[in-house]
Amino acid sequence: MQVKDFTYELPQELIAQHPLEPRDHSRLLVVDKNTGTIEHRHFYELCEYLRHDDLLVFNDTRVIPARLHGVKDTGARVEVFLLTRLNSADWEVLVKPGRKLRVGAKIKFSDDLSCEIISDTDFGGRIARFYYNGVFEEILDRLGETPLPPYITAPLEDKERYQTVYSRENGSAAAPTAGLHFTKELLQKIKDIGCEEVFVTLHVGLGTFRPVSVDDIKDHVMHREFYSVSPEAADAINKAKAEGRRIVAVGTTAVRTLEAAGESGMIKAGGNWTNIFIYPGYRFRLVNSLITNFHLPQSTLLMLVSALSTREIMLSTYDEAVREHYRFFSFGDAMFITDLNK
């Protein structure tokens, strides 16, 4: 299967630059994963498509101000982008410009924060060791910038609009954007109709948004990301599975967490690293339905949603979304991939 098989034409003006207010007033494209039947709604109408015994699984990760600007020991201005924390001092990072930040380079961000590049990574990044005086998170909150995807060029006035309303576990380099559509009021409505809500954590890193640079998708290697599942969440998910209830993942990161932690068909509680790559042909063990945004052409996320349905249905659905002028990507509209006949 070739990467070019997951291409669609997207007019530039459909890439959303601003989030909608209120959050749940984005549009919602509902598609039957088996037949391709489409219904056009709004996100605040989601409950009409949920069953009273559904289990919804959310990713409660929180985006950190991961972009740091500093000065190299030579005086050159550089950028360090935090990806994954390895321990109290070391992070996997991306650097710019890469040619100026080789192993041994030292960067100063402020009087109380600096780092040294200690090794290269296999994905073109670096391992940086940070030196700080105080609480790292507080320093980062003061100095760092909230990262937005490169296709969003407009400034974000309210940083909380790039966080879900249920975010609580710091560690992501990007938001789990399917969750941006939920309000606290909508979450309560979902509970009121009898649905169960549980939270898992996957810290979004390079694995989620790294471009595919090979021709054959089977040659692509995902970068690992850290996830964790509490014992309470694992019990609830396993109970829903045993009872034959529908498990609805909110976002592709929730899918990857569920399928990685549930490799045996049962969720294992705890934390681990995953580089799971889901593309057509994959057999889902836990996820039945998915709430998600519209993804970039030739991306691993488009391949994942195609695996839950089919490549043909998804590309046809995306073409319909373009014709109907849906808003695309992180601040765009949503889709619900499900089975409309059950």
C-alpha cells in the first residue's frame, strides 16, 4: 500500500485558523464506517448518535509550552522544541537550525535555564540535558511558547483554546484535537443519557504528527510516545468490552492508547511506550467508533481512520467534506465514524 493512495485535494482556505466559539458549535460529519452513509450535523448534537451504554474514552493530556528560544554559546539564536521527557533532566527535542546544534552545543534560555545537546536521535532530533534553578515546570511556563501546528499562521489569543476542557496531565507537544469540541456542559449531557466516560493519557509527540517520508507505508516507523492507563480506567474498559458495549474513542491518540494497552484484547493498567502504527488491514481489538478531526493528506492519522472504515469510504467522505466546506485540521470541524445501523 502506497502513501500516495491516501491523497486528497484540499483548498487552502478550508484550513481553519481560529477555533470556533462555543467549542461545541463546530460542524459534525457523521459517517457509517461500513456503508459510507453521511449525515451533516453540529457537534452539540453528538448525543443523538450515542447509545445509553456507550463508553467514551478521552485523552486527558495537556499541552506544555514546548517551544523555547535561546542563544547558543557562540551567540547564535536557536530554537529548541520539547518532545518527550525522558527523566528529570533529559528531553527528546527538535532543534532549529540543526546544523548549528550538534552534540556538545550549549544553549542559554535565561539565568535559571540552560541545556546541552548530549546526543542525536534516530529521527533527526537531539537529546538535550537541561540545567535549571527552581521548578522546571514553572520556568517552562514562564519562558516557553505553546506550540501550534505550522499550518496555523494566525495568533491564538487564548492559549486555553488549544487545550481540552478536561486536560490535566502535562506532557504533550500538541493537543489531542478531537477533544477541543467538548464543553463541560456537553460532557454532562453525555453522562445524563447514561454514557460512561473514562480518561487515559497519551503524551502527543513526534509519533502522532511526523510526516511519512517513504513510498510504501509498511516501511514507515512510528516514533514512540508514552501512555498510561489507570487501574480504574482499565477495569471500566474491560467491563464494557466483556458486556459487548460500544467503546468510542475520542481522538486518534485515544485509539492508539487503547489498542496498544489492549494488545491481548484486554486493557493492561500502567504506563508504557508505544510506536503502534495503525493502517488498513489492522484488526481493532477494542475500538468500535471514533470521534476525530479531519487529517492531513498522506498522514498516519488518515491511514488510521481508513483502517477503522476503508480507504475508499474515508477518501469519499473527505471529498464530501471539501464540497460542503467543512473546516479542516486542528481548529476545524469533527467527524464521527461509527455504525449508523446499530
